[in-house]
Amino acid sequence: MTRRAWPPGYGILAGVTRALHQVDVFTADPYRGNPVAVVLDGTGLSTEEMQRFAHWMNLSETTFVLPPSGAGADYRVRIFTPVAELPFAGHPTLGTCHAWLSAGGTPRQTGTIVQECGAGLVASAEEVLAVRPGVTDLDLGLVGPYPPGSPQAFEVRAFFPKDGATTEDPVTGSLNAALAPWLLRTGRATAPYVVSQGTALGRAGRVHISQDAGGTIWVAGGTVTCIRGQAEL
């Protein structure tokens, strides 16, 4: 790996100032998507230190960029919720990639970025938007179609338990990645299509689903940096 592939300031030891970006994902409009905090240099931080910072940030996920352990990756990322580490999640992947590029990251292969990491129910869109879960241990994904000709093909919502209550996620890349094969395989959708999510929360999340000639399904969306700063870690 060449030095130029890493953002300025990479390699700072623990206990000093590190670049921190907060990126809004699955939207082109600031503060209308799903935010993720990205620490652009996690070198030297222990798992406990990463988890403590993610807990303090109190976002759905906080990520830490590290050098890759494999020869084929541009960088490695560790993803933490306020209470646990995740092997993979959709919107942190896009947000981390956006932050890495914004900070000067250069992919090994032009046009392709390789990230290393650890690893529905059907109703109408109107009915999906009307759901008001009251069960405190609910872990649920909902998907409902919009009428033909609408700008978005489906409305998606995701609920999960947190602190004794049911919490809604603004936009969920991993849920949309799981739904897409089923929607396409059963003929409920044809690629490409666009999903809206977060509408019930006043967000404007947009998830773009496509499928290449080889059958691989791609999940994409806009990203925009809302905060650039420094963190003492």
C-alpha cells in the first residue's frame, strides 16, 4: 500500500487529535438522510476505546478507518453501534467511503473502491407509512409499493429494539440489500428502482437498487458531509 492512498494525517497515535466527519447517507440534501460518524484514523485505538466513543456519539453507527489487512482492500473499517460492533452495515459503508474520499483517499484501482470489514413484510406504501409499532422488543422490516409511475417504487421502514422501546432507523442499506433479491426474484420489482425510507421521520432517504448483467445486485445512494472536525481520542 502506498502512502498516497491514505488521507492527510493518517498514522496519528492514540491520545491525539483525529479527523472526524459526520456524513448524511442515502440523501443529497443535508440532514434528510441517515448520519454516520467517521473517525478517519483509528490506528492505535483499542476495541474498548472505539466502543466508548461510539457510545458517546450516540448515533446508530460510528466507524473507524484502519489500514487494510488484506492485499486487495483500500482500507479497513470497524463499525460500532452505541452498544456493539457490527460485521457489516449499509449506510456506514457508504458514509465511510465518502469520508475517506473527501479526506484525500485514493483507490488502488481507478473507479473501484474495496472496503474490508468484519464479515419484510408486504403491504402498500400508505399502509407502511401508517404503522405505529408499540411492542418494545420489535425487530421488523416493512416494504410497500407505491402506485405505478410514482418517483419511488417502494416505501421501506425498519424498526429495532433500543433501551426498552422500539426505535425506527431513518434509512437502512442492509435491509434494502436483503429485500432486493426477494423483490426481484418474485417479480414484485424490476431493476433499477428507487426506494424511499425515513418519510415517517421527516427524512428523505433514497436508496437506488440496480442489477448488473451478471446478476449482482447493487445498493447505492447519495452522501453529503455535514460536519468536519477533530476528535480527541
